[in-house]
Amino acid sequence: MNTTKDNKWRDGKALERYTLIAPLLEDSLDPAKRLQMRKDIASRNGVSLRSLYRYEAAFKKEGFSGLKPSERPKQHSAKLPDNFKKTLGSDPMRYVDLSDVLNQK
């Protein structure tokens, strides 16, 4: 399910990515200058060169929407067993004293 919060986050990430690659999209750049700029952008922003190449390709193929992270279903943690509360008992702070077991030789 896609929420407004998720959309805003995806749009924000796309804008960050676009900001990184915008200088590289200039057609008049020669390949050597583009490569040097790409290396500088990668090192200043903690992004790999491979990521910058992927962002550029995605933008050229799909425009701004190509820079958005893909939608993925929410990952939920494993469901607690139905008998969890019964197993836990009335005192959630209780513990089992294992000192006898640990001190056996």
C-alpha cells in the first residue's frame, strides 16, 4: 500500500539523486571531464561511481521517475506466537535463574 509519506520519501530520494547527476547531464562535456566530475561527485557525497552511472542511465531512460527507489512491500517482523502472553506469564520482567545449570561441571 502506497502512502503519502512513502511517496514523499521516494520523491526526496529522486531529488537527491537528480541533484548529484545534474552537472553530468550537460551534453557539451567531453568524456574525460565527465569522468573527473563523476569521481569528484562520488567522493564528495559518499556514493559509488556505479551508483552514479545507474542514476544517469535511469534518468535518461525514464526521466525523474526513474530516479525514485522502487516500491517494495512492507517487511513485517515475524509474528509472535499466539501463546506468547501465556508463555510470558503475568510478570514480563521475570527471568529464569540458570546459575545452577551454568555452575554444573
